[in-house]
Amino acid sequence: MTLPINALIALIFNAALWIAVFGGVALAAIAFIATLNIFGRVVGFQDLVTIPGDFGLVGIGTALAVFFFLPWCFLKAGHVSVDILFKRLPKAMQWLIVTLSDLILTILWVVLSHRLWLSMIAEKNNIDVTYVLSMPLWWGYALCMIGASIGCLACFAKLLIDFRFGQYPKGWVIDSKKVF
């Protein structure tokens, strides 16, 4: 029974890795766009160097990068934690704290994903577009839903690991070394 669960967990972890890589590419692209536009304005070649609609692209790209980075950060335990007292607690208490925080985060991801979905539908129905490019805003929401969905799956996979229904993929290294 655990073999299919472990394969599913590995698939979710790999999906989190690949969307994080895509988020990095998106972040590099929006940094390039912003740099190019600033350079064009400073040098005075706005018509030759700048990219029209840079504000809309940077806004959507930033949201996309955040949603695509968060599942990977969570699975690598790269989020902020206060370890002053935590490391001195008994292992059972550490497990309880980590599991409860993972459960709360799972609930928050599900609520966030649901609200993002409703916002995407509202934007699609309102036919809102970006100012310069006339790109439908719901496209950005739809792209962010990919990251939000994988974030929910990552939280569920981590809960399966917390409750010993599954295991971390082979060779998986957690940044903070909090494996119980």
C-alpha cells in the first residue's frame, strides 16, 4: 500500500521542483524586463528599448513566481522557524508542533486556492484586461492556480509523511534537518 503513496509523493515533490524552476525563469524574465525598461528610460531610448505593458507583466510574473516558489520552499523546510526552544523539546513534542503547523498550513493553502479560483472566475466574467497589452487578467490567476494546486498537494504529501503513511523521496534533503 505504501509503494503507490511513495510514488505519488515523489511525483508531487518533482512537480514542486519543476514549477520552482519555472518560477525562477519567470522571475529572471521580469527582472530583465524591468532592467531593460529602466535602462531605456534613463538613456532616453524609450521607443527603442522599453517593452510596452511592463507593469502588467511584472505584476503577473511576480505573483506567478511567488506561487511557484512556495511549494518547493515548504517541502524543503525553507520557511522561517524559531529554533531557540524547539530543538530542546522532546522529539514527540517537536513532531506535534511540526504536524500541527503543517495541518494549519494545509488548511490555509486550500482556502487560498479556493479564493484564488473564485477571483479567477470573477476576473474572467468581468472581462478585465491589463492596461497596455489588453491581456485578460484571469490568465495570471489561472497560472497562479497551477502553483496553488501543487502547493495544496505538497501540503497533503507532507501530512502523509508526518503521519507515517509515506516517506520522503530517496535522497531528499531538508534544509533545516527537521526529520523526525
